[in-house]
Amino acid sequence: MANYKVNAEILEKYVPPNTQLDSYNGNYYVSLIGFMFLDTRIKGIKIPFHVNFEEVNLRFYVKYNDREVWKRGAVFISEVVSKPMIALVANTLFHEHYEVLKTKHCWEKHSDYQKVSYQWKKKNWYELSVLADINAKKIISGSEEEFITEHYFGYTKTGKNKSLEYDVEHKKWEIYNVKEFNVKTDFEDLYGKDFAFLNEAKPNSVFLVEGSEILIRDGKKVY
């Protein structure tokens, strides 16, 4: 997870109706994230050749006031997978913005470090990779790491004044200290002119996170 501080004005037009931008210590973030789906099931069913695959996405963070309870969620600018069925289901059921491209990954574990990398191809091959410690640690409550990783809702725009909310259930993750990182991509090529400036920006932070089982529930409309 490579996390960049951005101006709120850049994100405002992407904010789904009835939600608002969420911040940490007054700062707004977008995150470039690479990860693996493992043992994936759609409506409880394993789809052949769509069980294990990579995803790379760019997301930012919002909150929604549901009867005086604030829910913290993520909004995806774009998501890349190599599996057409996954993209079709996510775009249809959740109104997401999946694109089908070639992807690959590499996981290497050594005695005192690990290397994790994700690659995806549009015009060229792009890469997000880290060298990190071998042992994970708990995420500190109230930290930037917690703000970035602990979002249990997704929000997408479905109409002029309507959004879709879906629950994302998982246990609290752990994190590895990152020693080195490499972000090789073209944000303008992938995400448009609004994000071209990230080509010259340095991430505010880069995490390697240990994932877990995730359950994504059917969405509901937010008015």
C-alpha cells in the first residue's frame, strides 16, 4: 500500500453522493494497493480459473453519517484484475470501475526479509514492490496505518443523488516494517490527468499488510 497525501479539491468530484471525504490529522490520502485474492467465491461458488488472482487499485477514503453513526469507507478510482468474470460481477453488482489487464506477482521469503511485488500491464508493465521485515506486528490504534487499513465499507455512485454501500468484513490486520519500496507506474495513463501529479510525488508512507479472510456483503442504497 503506497499512500499519498492529496488536496481535497482533487477528490471532491469522485465523492459518492451522501458521503464526505475522510481525513487523518487534516490530511487526505489516495492509496495505490496491490494484493492477492485467494480461494475466491462469488455468492459462495468457486468460478473455474477465477479463484486466485491479483488486484491493483487506487482508492481514497470517505465517511457516511448513518443515523448519527459515522461509517468509514473506501472509494475506488479504478481496480485492475486479469479475470473478466470478476470485473463483470463487480461492475454490475457494485457499480465499481474494474479494468481487465494482464497481472502477475512475486512473493519471496528469506531468513530476515521478504520481497513482495505486483505487476500489471497497460501500455507498459508497471510495478509496486517492497522489501520488508519477516515478522508482522500489530497496528497501533489511532495511527496513520490504522486509518488507511481499517475501512469496513465501500461506497460507489449509482445516480445523481444515490450511492451504494456494501460491507467489507475482516479481522484487524497486522503490518510489516518496510525497508525499501519501488513504485513504477504512470498515474495519468492509468487514472487520468487528475492524478498525473503523482508521477512526481513521493509516497507519504508505504505498508506491507498481512491480509485475512474477507466477506463482501450485498450492497444497499444510500440516499
